[in-house]
Amino acid sequence: MRRMDDLEARRRALLARCEEQRLEVAYRLAQIRPMAQLGAWRRLGGGRSGSNSFAWIAAITGLLLLFRTRRVLTGVTWITGLLALASRATALLKVISQMRSLYGAIKAARSAAPDRHETNISGH
């Protein structure tokens, strides 16, 4: 019976320890609840939490980075690639535009100047 009493005492001690840990976890979860955090942020912000759009953008970006890091980094890579491509396309369009205007100026100058190759056939 001594063994059974020891096991029962150990069981009660473990149950008490589990209850303490459960209460500690519940307390910590209550501290980090989203509504509690929003209330704390509102108190810190002086009640004007909805007026600062930059703070909302930063918060959403932080959440995206927190939960979807790989997807966000992939998106950032795509966006930088597209911006580089757009920059190169803009430079290419600028060069083409300059070449077209140069060609138009040369064409206008040729049509305005008398043609040197036309000679009077009867005058040798």
C-alpha cells in the first residue's frame, strides 16, 4: 500500500503543478489578447488611432511579414524586378522618341532643301 500512497501523492502534486501552469498560461494569453493590445494602443495614441494611415500600413505590413514571410519576400522580389523592367522600358521609349524626332527633323530638312541630284538634263 505504501507504493500506492506514493503514486497517489505524486499524482496530486502533478495535478497541482498542471493547474498552476494552466493558470499561468491563461494569464499570459489574457495579456496578449488582440483586444487588450488594441485598447493599449488606443490609450497610447490618445484616442486618435484611426487617423494615422501610415501606422495602419506599417501594422499590416508587419503582420504580413510575421505570418507570410516567404510570400512577402517573393512579392517584393517581383515588384523590384517589374520596377527595373519599367525603368528600362522607359529609357528605351525615350531613346526611340528622340530617334523619331531626329528622323523627322532630317526628313523636314531634306524636303525643304533643293535636291542636289536633280540636274538640268538639257544643259549637260
